[in-house]
Amino acid sequence: MTENKIIVAGIGPGSPEDITPAVVRALMTSDVVVGYNYYFQFVRQYLKEGAECVDTGMKRERDRARQAFELAEQGKCVCVISSGDSGIYGMAPLIYEMKRERKSDVIIEVLPGISAFQKAAARLGAPVGHDFCVISLSDLLTPWEKIEKRIRAAASADFVTAVYNPKSEGRYWQLHRLKEIFMQEREADTPVGYVRQAGREEEVVCITTLADFDPEEVDMFTVVLIGNSQSYEWNGHLITPRGYYQQEKPDAAGIGQEIMMNSFATIAKELKNPDLPLGHKWALLHAIHTTADFEMENLLYSDENAVERLHALLVEGKVRTIVTDVTMAVSGIRKRALERLGLEVKCYLNDERVAQMASEKKITRTQAGIRLAVEEHPDALFVFGNAPTALMELCFLMRKQKAYPGGIIAAPVGFVHVCESKYMVRTFKEVPKLIIEGRKGGSNLAATLVNAIMTLDDAESVKPGRDV
């Protein structure tokens, strides 16, 4: 009875215990084993008596496949072996393509094996616990432009990335280029592990960081694994969490805070200039989170250490009152944070005295509200999210030395006197202030900047939304 069959088998990375029982049975029943000569040493012990080993040499995969078909078409059972898994950079795709080309009736069976990246991952710990991809740096069959496009996509998408064929005698620069691309998308301390000759006597295992990773230490027998943004090194192991422990976080931190933390992480990655002073960056993250407008990178101005100085004033009790120009700004300031710090927010817009003063003085109600606020709280933190005339009124009173605000948030919005009011307030150098420059602004922006100031102690750990 003729077999007319090709079994395409992955023999694992090179250790006898990593060859699957199914592959062992296939080797024991095959008449011919076709493969690269180097791999025969790993399978000879399983071959039946009289089985023939056919070596087609390195880089002669098409000849190997053609010979396998010729032998199978003679009625022999042929086992074509690949290291690792035959379907991952192995012979399986070529065998199927050639069957299609030859219109052959030879039966094809593919037996999976343990891939080199799986063996390397096991040696490193648990680096592929979440979404991952595998990229080969060999450009023999794939143009480098396409490989680089895939590298950039993997890096930006935060995939754990396994790298095959990282280097050879003639290909030495590609791994350096891969590192450059990943350094543009990932943090410098992203863990990187690499394993040489995984599962064999010569095995070498190393864990380092993306910044310290030296491509010159890698050769063609090495598999490199680059972690994602959650990967970490612990006790000599590289670990990428699946997220089971993270399931506890929404209950502990609150769902609103969890969403906010994820949003801030996304914003931080997309900033054009991430190297900003901590206080300014914290305020900027809040501003972008509230508006979804990355133009805030150019529009948010803050005096040197303004956020830090204002935070200290509030925490130390030197400023106890926050005054806003309109009630909408009040609603956006977090009540729990105010309670935690013992602060009071006041808006005089609906005060009966304001309506009377506005009528008598022929001024806007917001101007009248600021005049009254200055009489009662001259050292407050003044917050403007709507009315440029109110901000201009405060500047006038400051010039008259009737107001001594602890700080100013200037984010009025509109088209008339808006820019001018912001120019005015910048002249008061001694007062710490944050300004949304130009026409943009709004009560929501003004309120979120107050929230940023009140929660500055969460900035270093980037955990916003404590009081949500």
C-alpha cells in the first residue's frame, strides 16, 4: 500500500524533550526524512530501520520541497522537518504552495512543534502573557521597507514582539534599526530578553532593558523578545501580566479613576514634547483630557513652578478660598478634593448685591462679582473660564493694589477682549498663574486646571482622578 504522503513536522528548538509525541510517531513511520543536515542529529534516534535521510543543504528550501514531492509521488511516506514549528517561518507554507503548483494528489499533514520563541519565552519567564507578534528581520524574501513598516506598527501598537533572524554575518544593521524604532515608541526601561540556542547545551539567557540592549551581543541563533508597556523584570524573570490582578483595580480605585488613568497614559504617549516640568505637564494632561485638544501643548502657559506654588498655598492653608467668574466653573471643581483640603469655592454672580452694583455702576455682573469678591477675599485663587471683563476687572484692582490674589487661572473664551485680558494678567510677574492663550478657554478648562493644582501630589505616579 503506497502512502503518497508528506508529513511536515516541527521538531522543536533542538531539545529531545521538546519534540512532541505526534512528531516522534511520524518519524518512526516515515520512509524518508527530508531536511537540513544540521537537524538530523536531533531525530536519528526515532527513525525506523532503513529510513533514508535526504539533505538538500542550507537555503535550498525549494529543492527540499521538490524532492519531498518526487519521493512521495513514488509511494513513500516522507517527513519534511523544520526546527521549531513547521508553520512559523518553516516548510509548511512552501509545501502547500508547491502542491498547488504541481496539482499533486499527495496528501499533506502538518504537525506543529514548539517554536523557538516559545522556548525562549519559557526560559525568560512569562513575557508573552498578552498580545504579541513575531517579526523576522531576514530580507531575503521580504523587502526591508515592508519589514520596517511592520516593526513600526508592532512598536506603536504595544505588542510584545519576538524577533527571528535578528542578525547574520551579512545582516548586521537591521537589529540596530529595530532598536531605534522601538526607542521612539517605548520607554527606555522596557524589558528585553534574548536567548541563544534555546533548549540546547550552549543556551544563554539574558534580560536587559531596551536602552541597554546591545544588538552586537546577538547572533543568528538568538531569539529576542521585547516586552510591552506592562512588562517588567522580577527576580530574574521577564513577565507580561495578562491582567488578572488589574481586575481588582476598578473596585479599589473606582471605575472613573481607572478610565482617567488609562486616558492620561494615552495622552502622555502622544505628547510632542513629553519632557516638561512635572507641574506644567500635570496641568497639560488635565487640559487635554478635558478638551481632547492637543493644541493645548501650545496654548497652556504657566509661570515657572506655578502649579507647585499654588498647590503648596492650598495644602498649607495659606489660600482657603477659590473665586470663579461663573457658576459653571464651580460645578467642574471636584467637591471631594475641596473637602479633603478644606477649601471653599465662591461665585458672586448670583449674589443680590452684584445685580445692584452692576446696575448702579453700569458694569457687567461678572465685573461686579469680582469687585465684591476682592472686598471679601482679596487673597483668593481667582479662576476665570468665561468672562474676559471679569479678568480685566481683577487686573484693574490689582493695579490699584486692592487685590492680592494667591494665584490666577485665566481661561476666558470668546472673541471680544479675550486675548487682551490675558495679555494684561501676564504683566503681574509675582502672582503664580496659568493661562490658556488666544481665544480658546472655557469653564471646563478653568475647572480642570484647578483640579490639577489640588491633586499635584498624584502627578509623579500619574494617577489622576482620586477625587472623581
